[in-house]
Amino acid sequence: MSTTDTPPPTAEAPAVGGALDVEPLDGPAVPAARSGLSDAAREAVAAGVPEETARGYDGDWRRFTAWALALGRSPKPCTGDTLTEYVTWLTLTPRPRTGRPYKPASIDRAMASIAVAHQAAELPPPHQKGARLVLRGYERRLKETKDPRGRRRKATAATPPVLRKMVGALDRTTPIGIRDAAALLTGFALAARRGEAALLNWEDLTEVEEGFEAELYRPKVNKEQPPGVPYGSNPATCPVRALRAWRTCLTAHGRTPTGPLFVRIDRHGRIAHPMTRHGRPIGDADGRMTGEGIGDIVTRAATRAGLTPPADLLPDLPARWTGHSLRRGFATAARKAGKDMIETARHGGWVDGSKALTSYFEEAGRWDESNPLYGIGL
């Protein structure tokens, strides 16, 4: 049966493995096999793709491949009609975990993964016009019905008042509390993504009279830049003092503060203790925390501080405290302090003209003088 003769899938179409969790007969999206490339070249291509992006695209590609093969369609090369049918299916079919169809942002990423798979295989990606129209209509329906999925959920901003609550709820007499305070305050001060914070080494920090400089690698902008972090006016939330306390803690426990800046600590208080599973070592040998671990620090601190959603969030959209909360909190605080967007972008490693930074600035300025309703005489 040709792909054009295949009946369109509907919400009642048989799901493959429930959530399409079936191993495909084709390869992952990143990197897809290329004719003429050696194994070393394929590995080099894969190394150029951020790990989290590659992981997301790989899952999206596997789900699409399983869906296409179950309906006798070709996943690669994929036609525009097949892509439109797949997007339609995603908007109609409940996911087993949530009982609801995919969110628009997830569908958009799935479309991107299909395009990336074709580009990696040196094939023209499918036309997206029909699929984009389907997605646009889906987003409109969600907004008209006030469905929470129609809103793009962003990490809640951990601004300085929030940070004070998070840090205040920590037990800073314990290694975990000292480390978490340093991670929260340093992550905010550097506007670091969680993966960037995890990659920091002690050698990347240079103390100067004003505070410290950090040689921070920003994978998203593919360059290093040394943002300066001055002393804070409040000793309890000063990132420079927090880092000094963390270094002192490591020294007191017989460790030299070299290598990874943030290391794991188990429930017994053992710093960078070796981990095993089924008798085999797991985790970084030096104890380096993962980006997910940095994000967990933020989530735990928010829970411990009893933080509630800001008033402008819908009741069914609770606060979302993640590793990105520190980065968004920095941007929000910079806007409220009247800082220049370009200088903020340079410090935080946003690309020029970043849509994300622009949206953070716009949202932070809703209630200040930049609101056009102020001063017009109402």
C-alpha cells in the first residue's frame, strides 16, 4: 500500500506499545547513519549535539518511526502528508501517562526531530505546511477552551527574594546545606544553565579583590566568557562567601578543592563517595554532579521553603521550580533593576537577540514604567 493510500490515523487508531514505546527498525535521529561517513566521523557529529537535545530528539524519532511502521508508512524519507497525519494523531491520541494528547511544544519538537533525522541522512525534510496548520489549529483550540496545555510552561523565576527563602530553609551546618547554598547562589549569579553549573571546576574560579571570575563554558553559544561576580551586600546570600564556605567544608573533610566544583553527597554525609549498582561503579568517578542533580537542588530547596505559585499563574499551573529557575530569576532581577539587555545577555551567555531573554524582560516589565498604561491619565 502506498503512503498516499493509507487511511489517516485517528484517536481510535491502534497505538503501538501504548505510548509508542517500541524499538523502531530504523536508527535514532541524532546522529542518523550517513553513507560515506566513518564511525569516527559519526561520533564527531554526535559530539556536536548537546546531550539533552540529542536525547529528546532520539525519543521523538523512535516514537515517530514506530507509528509510521505500524501504519505501513515510510519514516524516512517521510512525505509532507505523513507528517501532517502524524501531527494530527499526536493532537488526538491520549498519552498513557497523562491521559491527554501531547502539548504543542512537544509536538513542535517532534517535528524538529524528524527534520533533523532527514538532514543527517542527507535527505530533504518533509514539507511542514500542513502539519503547521494542524498545530496552529490545535493551539487555538487549547487557548479557546482555557486548556492548561495551551500555555507554555516556563521555569518559575527564582528572584533574590525567592533565593533568600530557599537559602534560609537550608541547614548550613551540614555539607549538603553548604553545598546547596553555594550551588543556588552561584547558579543565580552566573545565570548558569544546570548543565553549565555541573561542568564547573574549582580551577575555573579566580578570586579577585571585587569577588570572583568564572571561566564558564556556554555550550549554547559555543564560547567561554569570564563573568565577574562581586560580593553581595547580604552575607547570607553572597555567592562569594557561599563558595568560600563550601571550599572550607571540603578542606575540613580532608578533600582538596580541586576538580568538580559541585560533587554529590550521600544521605550519610559522605562527599563524592563511590556509587555502585549490581557491583559495578556508576556515576562520575570524581563525584561530579549531573545537570539533573543541580536541578534537584533547586526543586528540593523550593519544597523545603514552602514556596507557592506566584499570583499570576493559573491554579492548575503550579510553580515549576527547576534548574532553569536560577537563570530566569537572574534575567527577571536584571530587568527590574533597570539593567541593559545587551549587558545582561553578555553576562548570562544569551545569544544576541535571544527570544527567551526578550520574553523574560517583557514579563518582568509588566508592572513598571514600561507598561504603556502608566502615565496616560486613566
